[in-house]
Amino acid sequence: MLDTDADAAFVKRCVNFLMLFFPITTFVLVPSIPGTTIITVFAGLLFPFIPLLPSVASKRRFFREFACFFCVILIFAFSSQLINLLINLKLTNDLLLINKNNFTKTFFRTSLITQSLSLIVGFVIYLYVKNFSNDKIINFIYFGLRLLCFYALYEFVLYAATGINGDFMVNRTFGDDASSGSLFQTVSLGGIGLMRLKGYTGEPSMFVYTVFPFWVLAFGLKRNYDIWLLFTCLLFTFSTTAYASMLLFLGFWVLYKRNFQIFFYACGFMVIVCAVLQMDRFQHLLDSVYDFTFGNKLGGQSSSSESRGKDFVNHISFWANLNGWSQALGIGFGYVRSGDYFSTLMLNNGIIGFLVFSWFVLRNMFLSIPIKLVSIGYKLGLVMVFLILMTTVPEFAYPSFWIYLALGFVLERLHVPRKTSEKQTTVHPSKSITLVMADNEKVAVSTV
């Protein structure tokens, strides 16, 4: 159970407040330091207050889990670097290294330190939400997502009306060439130029990665406004990942809820849309949407899918040719970064690192969330965001990922209100009274 101490209440309010800013990843408070996003800086400022809390259970859990996590990082770091020294590891220039300038250095590369710091910050945010929050944090999370969606829709509408990129928040840069942290992408649909929705997450794929699991969870929480708002924004990302994931989830949800009426309505709507798109005026619109989202990707003509496939093959091939110890423990966390997290993790931390990370994420599938629909929605979102991470968006340090993981423990602490008796049958005083209590449990009470 959560602590109710007044001293801990301050930390809880701060954690709730941070949720308004967790989607912001393209704006930094110190432009010369890429990692100083709003939530990262304030999470760091909040850390010194944790030891000052009274000796309560949440503080003990916080530092116990942090110590275990830190030990795991150190074990992987020192083990991989010792192996690199013993085998005299040689990196090749076809690897997608995070620090590209010096691929001859193999012992404690700078990226191991910087990427580990990002991982530690993400885990601290996870611990904040897990140990210092209650169900009120859910509203703050969805308020933060609404702000993201409103900003993204503002950009979308402004570009559609004027052709101007309205992103005024981005100031984050990456790499030695100081490339922008926000990728401006457009799509031409039947001659109409539209901007792909991204908000202040950086890229359309990052927007999907941030929003999608919370959209799935919104079905379980019955947040209808958020369901439609997030659904609209996901559509305008024009992302293959978003469309494929939405089709999979909606198909499952309709079957699970046995709401076949929606299925028939959807089929009727698709028949009408297909009939309209057969007209010459609209047919090129369908061709444009299909080619951009699915056709080019499936045919291997998309530059993103082509580069992602090439990096995957290069990294897995390099891992397969390593010695057994390096295959097990990797060459060092943060060394390479592919277009998918599976090959990135396999090469950086080996098969053991992949299994440990997968266990840490997917163990939430066994959480006992008391409300059935919420439990199903959360666990579906968890599986989907894990698949998106492993296949298309290798962003392990995004706050949204760690917040969603920790949110499962918050949902597990939800209380199901007991319903009062809705039916009471009164008979002759000489007989018994049957009460229909919560959960349809019938209790017979004798009368005098």
C-alpha cells in the first residue's frame, strides 16, 4: 500500500506534475546538453528529496530497487569490457555506432556512459511513478497526452493551411553535426501535401511509440474523449506501425467484447469507401495512402525499411561471429544503435541482456489488476509497445515507456468499490431474508 505521510505527499504532487511534460523530448532546458528535457531535469532535482523522507516503505522500496538496478548495470558494463580487452575486440565500419568518429576504440566508449545515464534517468522516473503515486496520476498522464495532441494538431492544421512548419518548441540537437531533434516529414496524398503528425516527440514513429499503449489502455479505463483524440492523431501520423498496430488491437477488442455490430458497421463503411475510391477523382488518393504506408514498405522501396533491414543484418551477423562470452554478455551497452531494439540489445548486451530486459518488461503481464477490462487494456498495450520497441523504435530511454511500465503497479492498487445491495427480498418475519450482495453472492439471514 502507498504511504500517506504528509512528507511523502510533496513528492507525490511533484511526480503528478511531471506527467504533464513526459511527452516533450525535442525541447531541452540547456540546449548544449541534449538530455536536459523538462522531465529529466526535474526528476534529477527531485531525487535529493527522497532520502529526506521519513523511514517509510515506499522510500525503502525505491532505494532497494535502485540499488539492484545499478548493480545489474555495473555487472554488464564491467563484464563486457573485460571480455573486450581479453579478446581484443575489433569494431567494423558497417556497424551503426552511436559515436561514429572513433570506431577503433573498444574499451569503455563514451557512449556507454552517456547511454547508461539516460537509462538510469528512465529507471528513476519508473521508480517515482511506481512508489510515489496513486490513481490520480492517471489523469495527469492523459492531460500530458492531450497537450501533446493539441500541439501536434496545431502543427498539422497550420501546415495544411499555409505550408509553414509551425514547430516553435524544438531546440534539441543530436550528433557532431548538430542535426535537429525534430524530423519534419510530409506526405502527398493525391496531390495534397500534408504533414505527418509528430508533436514534440521528434518523429511520427516516436509519436506512435509514445501514444499507442495509452490509447489501448484508454479502452479499459473507458476514457472516450481520449480514445477518439488519440485515435485521430494516430491516423494522421501516416505510420505503418500505427495502422498495423491499430488493426491488430481493434480486431482483438471487437472479438473479445463480442460487439459484432461494430464489425458489420465497419464492413459497411469500408464497402462505401471502396466504392467511392473507384471513382477516378478519388482513386489516386487510395493509391497514395497505400503506397506510402504499406506498398513501399512491403516492397522494400522505403528508405527507412531498407536501412532498418540492412542494419539488422549487419548487427546480427557481427553478433553471430563473436565468441560465446560476447554473444552472451554483448560488447557494451550503448555501443551501437540499430533501427530496431532487438538487434541493438543483442549486440550491446548479448542474449542474457535481451532475456533480462524482456523479463523485466513482460513480468507486468502477471500483475493482478483488479478491474478486468483495465487489466486487459494495460497488458495489451504492454505487449504492443514491447513489439514496437523491438521492431521499429529503439528508444529505451523515452519517459513514456518507463511511465507505462510503472503504471501497471498503480493500476494494481486500484480499489474496486463494493456495490450496495441492489435487491432485497422481504418475506414473512418467521422466514429468512435472502440478500443479493456484491458479486451476486447470496446470503441467507435468519430472522427472529
